[in-house]
Amino acid sequence: MAPPLLEIRDLTKRYGGGLFRQPSPPALEDFSLRFAEDEAKITTIAGESGSGKTTLANLALDFIHPTSGQILYRGQDIAEMSRRERFVFRREVQAIFQDPFGTYNPFYKVDAVFNTVIQKFKLTNERSERRRITEEAMEVVGLRPNEILGKYPHELSGGQRQRIMVARAFLLKPRIIVADEPVSMIDASLQMRILEIFRNLKEEYGISFLYITHDLSTAYQISDDIYILYGGSVMEYGDIEGVIQDPHHPYTQLLVGSITLPDPDVRWEGRSASASSEETAAINLNGCKFYHRCPHAMERCASGTPQNYRITPKQTASCFLFE
Amino acid sequence: MTVAIDSAPLLQIENLRVYYWTQAGPVKAVDDISFTINPKERFGFIGESGCGKTTTIMAILRLIKRPGRIEGGRILLKGSDILSLNDEEMRQSRWSRISLIPQGAMNSLNPVMRVQDQIADAIVTHRGAVPIRELRERIGDLLETVQLSADVADMYPHELSGGMKQRVCIAMATALEPELIIADEPTSALDVVVQKAVMETLIGVQERLNASMILIGHDMGMTAQVADRVGVMYAGKLVEVAGTRELFRQPQHPYSQALISSLPSIREKKRGGGIPGLPPFLLNPPQNCLFHPRCPHAIAFCRETPPPMHRLRPGHMTACHKLSAPEQFDSAGGSDSGAGAAMAGAGTEASSGHQTR
């Protein structure tokens, strides 16, 4: 059987540390994930700031190196790839970042974005061919090439710039796109149009996405499955329908309960005023990470680390309540 | 709704116009908008970025900077026009009568001052010298109302989390018990769980002070849950004002409809979301109804005549010909749907024609 396209095995990342210093608590701990070769999917990694979601993105893109664990691309550990293999990996795993303003060099026309990747990855030498593939990529993301090419970044809106970034990634015919908060700086009314493009790329071109976000509403719209991270550990994993509509882990329940619905008849439920101390409650490093904030915390949660307990065939929660 | 009908409005905006004078000509960031805010009411503004929400509230605070200028209109706070105040009088009213929680407020704290000194600064500047013991007591009370413990007073901003910093900003903005609190994106940049908690604190303070609040946020879900009434802005115009429930349940203006239906929700999965086209380029906006290039219902009449603000029901206003002059759409007859479809088809990126002049 062919190895999975991307497999992450027990990945742990600690920043800092050194000979004389205590290693810092893990930014990401024992994280595993798998993208199949033949079936594209959109996987969401959701969590608050400090949950380790951007660390995961950087690891998956090989921008930083794991403390322990492995990332296998087509069965090959990316830490041990040859130049040639790495070149393929770099082409087939693409990134889209949060800030559609910061990713451009303001002195260059947006064409430079495309020309650079075409040169770097030696897609073509011919000018007419270069133009053709650029235009094709732009049309896939719903941009009109003649309105965009030849412009400087400041002449374009945030939504257009972010779509150009998607087009740039598409140009390389990637298998996986790692998108780190790709729509959080974009107007609410435009977010769904960008995410719709993701869904199209998945369905039409078989491109998988690692969609990293704090926004469960957009995740719900496009994802197939979702990991909920807290303090670097997975609290709950499952198909998107199950996790959002029937969250089991107390942390997921808190997150889902905090989503604002654009519906005035649904008021926020739960506590009327929370103590601010709760927001900053330290992550418990010895047992369940969520212990200090959990309304169901038990004695054993302080020191015992819960396993991923199966709730339904497609959903697991890391909480002793479901042992 | 919590609003008493018989009470006089706290804030009355009449035909406000704010233009930015650029080299290429005037940008009408706020163009002839009128609305009122009642005592104790929470009023929300929604609209895409660049539609004039922040310019409107900056005009209310008279903090418009060059090349921007308030070109006309009146801003009446309890009946007196704040545009006629001199600079010193205006400076005194800011914070004591109208206070602002700015966008990214938590970054506005001074990193080298303790929290209590910053709050004290605000109080002393406006109220003059206050005995130190009284001041400390005051600050302790303020911190308590925003659910912070008293020891936060002695801390520096870097020792606080984002949510705590935001609470300090709320404490400062409400220290002088203003009549109107203006909150510009008070919770963006915070984690979802914290957003909710901070918003609850803000509402608690506003209710305790019996103040009114203007809320701007790109999180329309938040606005839906918090505001009593909502105004929808598009390209510098107010296109619809209604009670929150009515607006989110039955938006009447085609723009409001598109905006609200484009919101991602965990209630239903949507396909093909978003509003076609782009907001207009304000140096060269479309004539008359500004929304017509993106509107699925647009007819020739929309391009030729500006839509007046039309009262549909008490408390529900909207500026759309389809609602104020439906007979025009009847007479347009068959061509209506044709024109509409053509507009919709041309809509995709066509309005970037305006974008790029």
C-alpha cells in the first residue's frame, strides 16, 4: 500500500531551552495527523492564541524543526530529505499566510509574485507560456488577469491580494496548502468567497488544506475534520459536523459556546460575567492542560494525562469524563 | 427593547458630511447621514471596511484629522451642537461626556506607566486634583467594575493579558462616567472566549452608568447579540437602520440582505457566499444609488435618481427605490429581470472599474 501523502507522527516542539536552562513547556505535544494520497480533504486546526496552531503550521512547512517526532511526506522523513526530494516537497506543499499586506514587496508589481515562483521552480522559460499559466491560475481564484497584472500591491484590496496568494500557490500544482489564518484580516463579507475557492481547489484539483484558524464558524463551512488544540495538545478531534454540533470536551464546549451567531434571538448562554482571572489561568503542565479552567475538573485531572477516548467512530476527546 | 420612546434622544446626527481632500479630489467618506441614539441604547454599525463607520465616530468626537474635514451637518448631544464648541470645550467633553474605546485599545496603554497612574492621569486631567486616597479608592472601584483584582493597579501593561489590558481600557474610558461610550472594535484581536467575557464586562459597565453606546465591530455576530438597533453603512451612506432583530431577521435593503447572508455561521452550511463585486472606489463612486452596480434588483431608475431615506415602519428606515418607489419596478416590467441579471453577471469583478478609476 502506498504511504499517506503527509503523515505527522507524535510531533513535539519546545522552544528555547539549552544546556543550563530548563526546557520550556511544549508549544506542541504529541501531535499526529494524516493526509491520504488519493483523497483530498480540508482539515482545520483550531484554538486560541498560544495553542500551538502556528507552531504546527511552521513545522509542517519545514520552517522550524521538531524537538521530537516525525513528519513524513510520501513516506519520507522531511528532516532527512535529499536536495531533490526537498525541492519537490517545497513545491507540493504551499503556504498562505495571515497578512495579505505584509507578504508583498511594495516596490514590485504583483506580477513579480508569479514570475519569482515560475523561475525558482523552473516551470517555464517561455514568456508566452509564463503569461498563460499565470492567467490560468488567476482565473481559478476568480480574478481577471488584465485588471490585476501590472498593478502594485497598494492598488489592490485585501481580498484581491489574498486571492493572488492563493493563485500563486495554485500555480505550483501543490498537493497540500497550509493556510495560517488566511481570512482573519479580511472583511467578513469576503471571507466566504476566499474559502469557497479553497473548497473548489479541493474538489476540482484534489488539493488538501491544513486550515489554521481561531474561527469555528468559517471552519464549519469548509472543513471535513477538525482538531481542537489547547496548550499544545489536542483536546478533541473528529469530523466537523460532530465536533461543532455535538462537542464533548469541556474546552470545545466553551469555544463553541463563545461563538457569536449573527442571530439576535440566540443570546449567549452560560455565565453572565466570567472572572478575568480565568482567562489567564495557567496551563496545567502535569496532567490535563485544561485543568485550571475546566468546570468539570476532578482530582485525577491535575496529574494524570487523559488519552484520546473514542466517543463515536469519527470523534475522540482527550478527557477523563469519557474514559 | 430597553428604550423609552418618549425620552429625547441623547445624540442626534443630522446630515453629517465628512470629506477627505486628496490630491485627486474629495473622498466622501461620510455623505449626508442622519440618525439618533436614545438614552441607554446600544447602537451598532455594520458594513465593510472603508464604508465610513470609523469616520462617523471620529466626527462625533471631532477627531477628524487633515486632510479630512467635517463639511456640514449637525451633531447634537442633548440638544446642543458639539460642532459649535471651541477646542477647549470639546477637549473637556471628550472622556467626561463622550468616551472612546479605540480599535486595538490595548496597544494604547503606556508601557512605562503603572495601570493606576494611567487611570489617575485621565481623572486628574479632567477633574483637577483629587486627594490621593480618594483617587486610589476610585481606581480600586473602577477595576472591580471591570472584573479585575485590585493588585492590577500596581502592574505594568506588559504584565497583563490582552483581555486584561482591554478591561483596563474600559475602566479608563468609563472613569468619568460618560453619557456616551463609543467602542470601535472593542474585542477584535482577543481570543473568542475572552471576547465574550470582555464584551459582557463592557455591557455591564454601560448599563451601570446608564450610558448609551455606539458599537462598531466587524464581528457582526457580536453586534447582533449586543446592540438594540443597528445601522448599515455602505460607501459613506447609511442605507438601513432598524431594530436588531428586525434587521437580522428581515433585512430590507439589498445590501443588508447580501451582507447578512454572507456571514459564516455554524447553523447552516452555505455555498457561494459573499457579495459579488467590490465596494466602490470613493474617488469615483457610482452615481445616485451607490450600490446599483452590485445590486441584483437594479434598474435604470436606480442609476438616475438618488434613493431617499424611506420610513418603512416606525423605527425601520431604508434607502432603496425598490421599497420607496416600487411602481418604478412595476413599470420597468420585463426589462427589470433582464437588467438585473445583466448587472449580476457583470458584477463579479466589474465594479473594480470604479476601483481603478
